[in-house]
Amino acid sequence: MRSGVAAGAEAAGPLGHAPRVAVSNLGCRVNRVELDAIAGELVAAGCELVDEESADLVVVNTCAVTGEAEAKARKAVRHAAALAQRPQVLATGCVASLFADELAALADNVEVEPDKDRVAIRALSHFLPGDLSQNLPYDLSHFAAGAGVGARTNAGERGAVNQSDASGNPSSASAAGGVAPSPLAALDIGESVAPGHAITPTGRMRPGLKVQDGCDHRCTYCIVWKARGRARSLDAADVVSQVRALVSEGAREVVLTGIDLGRYESQGLDLAGLLDRVLDQTEVGRVRLSSVEPAGVTDELLRVMAASDGRVAEFLHVPLQAGCDETLRRMGRPYTVAEYRAIVDRAREAVPHLALACDLIVGFPGETDEDFATSLETCREIGFAKMHVFRYSKRPGTPAATMEGQAAPEAMAERSRAMREMAAASRRAYAESLVGTSQLVLVERAESGVTGGLVEAHVGPGYTGELVRMVPHHYIYNILL
């Protein structure tokens, strides 16, 4: 149902201004990358990105990883729908894939589009009456002036959409399966852009590129595999093409993302082979891997990282989730603490100054005080450069939600505090270990940037947007100097 500003605009004709769209993201890195792509499509079509209070339409990208995340998603949709100007609200993401009817019922100006590759087209349908079967991008420049219907740009056709539904079955978009190329790759970039500006419409200088989607694991606390479908990958040629496009727009670093990135497979290439091809066939200054499951940290991947002279960031986010074997077993994680530590040891031996990051859940059902103490000591001994610590949040529809031994909120809060306190000390120890070493720094704003291991570093003036080498002499106030 169309209502509010969007419906009124359709009835009255042209808006009198460029369509104003707000985007809101909840959840993981992959969600952020997907929303950046949606925003890019809308901007390419002539929309203006604004805050929610000024928007004709609000896109909310939802997350369902925990019960708490789903509650936040519903709250965000209700908030947008209740804004004074009554914008149309378009919900997408994992909650939209799993509970479309429930989201649509939150308000009469809410609609749901589970397929993220169609979100921009669905949004534009409120500003472009008529046949929308054509591919993006559109040009809405005449719409505000009174033409009413956007014209196609000459940017060329978008790549075929390869998509799976939530059951893991290929949709009618493509029987072959796979990940759809970003529509941004079809845009006519023209001359290369000088560095020092945001690359994405949402303001990022380190744009992400989704090269893998879906998951074939069945961790007992997770429902994402139902929302995302089976594991599938973006064609390697499309990855190279999109990295080149981002470099032409001024990107000095590109972040490769995926739900299970280590499962990447295309044209006989695994993740290590893909990195080799990207380094060989593009001029990208640095590539970063967002997150790789333990089984994906292969010897060949470590070889490519070590041989890249910093072009592959010396950073590995390897989810641990628990540092206790009994808890890992209940979680359905396919490794032991000893196996995880062996992977870490190999990685650190291969890649000097490697920054190791992880996710970790405290208060998982059945976790005793002794189990937590074991997990805490495991993490202290490993010495992570960065830890994302989460309190367990019951996710209805998962085996863990009905397990015995659900932890009390007070116990989870105390365990979270202790783990975060240890994590802060561990991070500082890693950062201090970089003093006196050569670091490749991406300068994201005036005189400040990040190393390959994501430690903030101070550099001299005049380098914004560039990759520069520095040897820090101090680590003070959480900054390398």
C-alpha cells in the first residue's frame, strides 16, 4: 500500500524537488555494504540522500542475528513510519526475508522488499510511474523539473542478477545461483578521481564489496542461514571489474565481505586465488578481508597475505565465539580451542604484525562460571588485537533458544564487563607492539589514518586519501605517533 508523501507525490505529479531518500542500517558488515550499494543506485538515479526527518522515503536494512537485533529492527521501522511527514518506509534485510508480513503490518506506510537487488527499483517506483522492468540506473534529473518519468542513462546494462531465496533455492532471477554484481559497477565513471573524498554515498573512504553470500553452517544460535540461503559467490571477473571501478572513483582500500567469506569459490578460484587475481589485475592499494571462519584460513591464503607487501592488510577477523570446548560444542561450532589456536599460530608465523580479531559470545546457554573463566583465559593467552564481545541474546527459532541453563542478565553483564576489560588491555598490547615497525597507513581524514591492523595513526598534513608508509615512535592516547 502506498501512502504519505510518496502516494501524494504520485497523485500530484512531479515532486518539485529531487526525491529525498534516507537509508538506515542495522547489523553486520555485509548489511552495511549492501546498503551502500542501494544508496549508490538511488543517488545514480538522481535521488538526494537526507536524514530521516526530511525524507520522502526511508529504506531500513534490518538484521535478525539475535532476538534483540530483530526487536531493534522493528523499532527502527516503526520510528520511521511515525515521522511527522509520513514517509514511505521500505524494509529489507534478514528480518524482511524471514518475517515480511509482520513487518508490513507495523504501519500502513510500510512495505517490504526481501530482495536487496530490487530495493532501489522498488523505491523508485514511488517516483517513476510506468513500466519499471528496465534495469537501473535511471536519471531522475528531469523529474523535479516536471518531466515525470526518469530516462535511462547511457551507463550500460547491469550484470545479471544471481539470487537465492531464503530456502537456499535459486530464484527466478537466475537458475545458476551466485551473488549479483553491484549495480555501481555499471556506472560510467569516466576520468579517475583524485583521492581524499568519500567513495560511497554514505561517506565511506574504505568501500566494501560483497563477493560471497549465504551460509551452509548450522550454528545453534543463528538463524541467518535461513534468511541468506546457501553459500554462493560473485564471479571472479565481476570482482576484478568492481575493484577497478572503485579504484577509478578514488578508493585506495577495498574491503572484501561475505557471510562466509572463506567459502568463496568461482572459476576454480578460492579466496586466496581471488586475492591473487585482484592484486595482479587491478591497481588497488590495499585489500582487506572482513571476516574469515577458522577453516578458511588456509596456508595459501596466508602465503598471499605475506607476499603482498601490505597490499593485503595484515588483519584477520576469525570468529571464535567461545574459548571453551564444551561451549563450542553446544554452539555447533566445527572446531576445538586447540584447533583454533593452531590456526592462529600458523597465521602469526606467516604474517608479521598480524592483527587478529574475533567475535565472542558470553552467557551462552549452559555456560558455567568455570566455562567462562576458561574462555577468558583462552582469549587472554591468544592476545587479540580487537574483540567484538556480545552478550547472548535468545533468537527464537534456533536450538539454543530452548536449551537449558539460560544465563541470568546479571551474570551476562558481569562476564561481558570482564571480557571487555581484558580485550582493551590486549588491544593496547598489540598497538604498542607496532612502535618502531614500518606501517602502511590509509589517511582517512586530515593527519589521521588507520594501519593494516586498524590502529589509528597520526601522519603529517597533506596526505588525506593516500596510503603512506610511517614508522611510529610512540603509542599515546590510543594513537600511533
